[in-house]
Amino acid sequence: MIQNILDGSQADFEQLVKMYQPNVFRTAMGLLHNKEDAEEITQDVFLKVYDSLSSFNQRATLSTWIYRVTINTCLNFLKKKKGNRLLVGLSALLGLASKEKQCEKLVTDKEEKDSIRKAMQELPGKQRLAFVLTKYEELPQRQVAEIMQISEGAVEQLVIRARNNLRKKLEKIVG
Amino acid sequence: MKQKMNIDEMIDELIKEERNEEFNPFLATRVMAAVQERQYQKEKKINPAWKTVMVAAGITVAFFLGISIGSLYESESRNDGIMLSNDGAMENFGFYSQIGEE
């Protein structure tokens, strides 16, 4: 299939897109928590795949390579979005305001979810990646290790630490 | 403990919800359209330069091909002689040859 795409077969590339787009979209959702952004990233990822397929090193599997492209694209997207920190700050302020409501046990469903999303966004990079790939994509530890280029044991540790960090952060908010 | 369970459930519920988020069914079509557009833009970018180069190369090739084919031609120099003779005067040859013998 890869050779056909390199030879210019767009039908084969479309097949590849259809095959991997759910995985790319889910991973992007896990990292960005926004449907529109995740769709935009999915499109960008496949354009990058199309442009750089000739440089694909076949020592890794195609899916592993696509996951890496997805992660890098998401991280670059988040870097670019740094300008939107003001908005994050505002949402944090809103979070503080909503704490009063939380004290009154009036936490709405949306607020809860936003708090979890925020807690996930605040996880250290590697923990977040390991957590998203394991929980959103349900990938085996072996593949997560391959994607992140670390050992399987390290992946397990990262996921445990991510879960604990999330609990700590959310305990503070939920009270 | 109950709170721990509750937080874990909240996290899992959010993950489940985001995992099940449906993407635009035309996403693949959008991707393919973007790929084709990019391909077209690439070709468009490359074309003008290539056109000039190809036309110049074509003219050069045609010029040198013409010269080389032209110099392949050699006019044959024949040593055969042709004699145009008048039939009416043919008998004179015998006459002259007889005179020679005499």
C-alpha cells in the first residue's frame, strides 16, 4: 500500500486515511479535548503523512509512525495556542468562582468535566501522553512504549502517576 | 475511598464520552480534497519553471539533432562513366574499328 501511495495512488491513500482516521481523531481528542480542533489536527496529520511518507522508516510500524506524527502535531498545535493562555487564565478564574458553588454541592456536570479536562492538560507531558494512549486509544503497553520510545515498565509507571496526579488535583476541586 | 471511586468514575466517564465522540463523516473527503489541492499547488508551482526549461531543452535538442543528422549524410562519388550515344551513329563504330584493323 505504501509503495502504491508513493507511486501516486490516491485511492490507496484514501484507504489509509479511512483506516487510521478514528485512531488519529481519538488521540487528538485525548490531547486537545475539543472536537473541532481534533478534526483540524486529523486533517493536518494526514497531510503531513502524505508529504513525508517517502521518509517513513519501515523499522517502525505504520501505525506507530502515524501516532508519533499525531502527537507531534497536537503538541505543536498546543504550543501555538499558547496565545490563548489568557483564555485558560479566565477559565481558571471561572473555576475559582465555581468553587463556591462546589462548596454548596452544586457542581454541574459540565464544570466537573471541564475540571477533569483542565487537570489532564496540566499533567506533565510524558504522563499525559502515556495516559491518553493507554486510556483513549487502549493501546497495549508495548506499543505505547514503542511510540514514546521508552520501556514498558516506564509506561506503566507513567500511567499510575498520571492517575494519582489526576486524583490529587480533582480531590482539591471536588473537595 | 468512596470519593476516590467517584473521581475515578468521573475520569472514566469523560474518557468514554470523548472516545465516543463522532467525527465528521466527510473528514476523509475533506482530507482527500486538501491533499489534491496541495498536489495541484505543487504542480502549479513547479510548472512555469519546468515549461521554460523544457521548451529551451527541446529547441536545443532539435538544433543539435538537425546538425548531427545533417552531417551523417555523405554524397556518393561514383566513378562510373555514362556514354550517351546516338543509335543512328552506332554503325560508325564498326566502321572505325575496321579502319583500325586495316
